[in-house]
Amino acid sequence: DAGVIQSPRHEVTEMGQEVTLRCKPISGHNSLFWYRQTMMRGLELLIYFNNNVPIDDSGMPEDRFSAKMPNASFSTLKIQPSEPRDSAVYFCASSLAGRGTEAFFGQGTRLTVV
Amino acid sequence: DAKTTQPTSMDCAEGRAANLPCNHSTISGNEYVYWYRQIHSQGPQYIIHGLKNNETNEMASLIITEDRKSSTLILPHATLRDTAVYYCIANNAGNNRKLIWGLGTSLAVNP
């Protein structure tokens, strides 16, 4: 398996524009996570899906952020409209649900909003 | 979930063992201890986890004290490629959604 695949790797956009980040989890994994990482706040969980259903979105900062998982092999994180403070590295991770299992992370998308 | 405490940074000579400590004095009986690392510009990478017993895999060993209030991650023969931030996490959830990521330990392996 190629692991968790994220695209794009880098994104530079202007304030106010819509940004869509994409993630393909590892085949067979039924849990998917979106994280954001900044120097100030470290790694923060934004949202968690189990079997394609959003279970916990308490980490989503604002209504400008939305995430979908239309099927087991694809998820998107959308920011509309984007703001400079959204600049960060966004990671997607997947795992099998259950205690004692490990999460596998993608390489991340570095987002810069100017 | 239990809070974990790690030193901010550590140094290790190449080829020597790197011993990374973690305190989790409030850990409950059903919380696992997980270790991940993050090499610069990459996503976090799982290393090892344990509940009560010591664990070993191809990457590292995990030593958990009998009272489970602390643990040590051991990289037996550190290489320059082991330079990374190492995160110790106590997780009680039935899945990985409650991994609370602290600031970790920045390990520098020196030639």
C-alpha cells in the first residue's frame, strides 16, 4: 500500500479564496482524521470520521472549515473563505478503529494564505 | 486522557542508545502509552505502544514502570536519521481520535 496520500503537497492562495485539501486513506482503514499543525499550537485534531461518518468535529475552528468523506477511499477538507491565520500544515491520518491500533499519517499539505 | 510530560530536547551520539523519558503519573489502568516521531517536514510516524508490559519492535523498545507512571523509549543504536521530535501520548479512547499531542522531545543525534 502506498500509505495515506494527500494532495496537494503545497498550496499558496490569496485571502478569501476557497481551498480544498484531499486525502486518500489506506485501503481497509475505517477511521480518518484531519489534523492541523502550527508552531504555536502544535498538532490539533480537527475532525474524525468512522466508517465515513463524522463522529467528532469539535476541533473544527470555524464554520469556514468543512470536511466530507463521500466514500471509504476519499476525504476532503475545505476552507471557504481562507484567511492568513489558516496557514499551517494539514495532515490526514487513517487507522483501524479499536484500542491499541496505530494511526498512519500522510505527508501533509502546507497551506499558505497570503 | 492522562497528560504526559517530556523533556523539551535531548542530544545523543550516533551509534549510542537514545533513552527518551516520559512521565504520565495520572495514567489510568486502561490507557495505552503510544510513541510517535516526526522527522522534519514529514507526517508523524508511529513507533511503538504498550499497556503494561515492555514492548520491542524493529524500531525501538518501550519500558513501562511497574506503577505505569512513567515510561522510556529506547532507540538502541541511534543514527542521524533518528533526529526528530518524539511524542509520548497516553490514549484511552477506543480508537485514535483522542491522541493529545504535546510538544514532544526534540532529539538531536550528533555524529
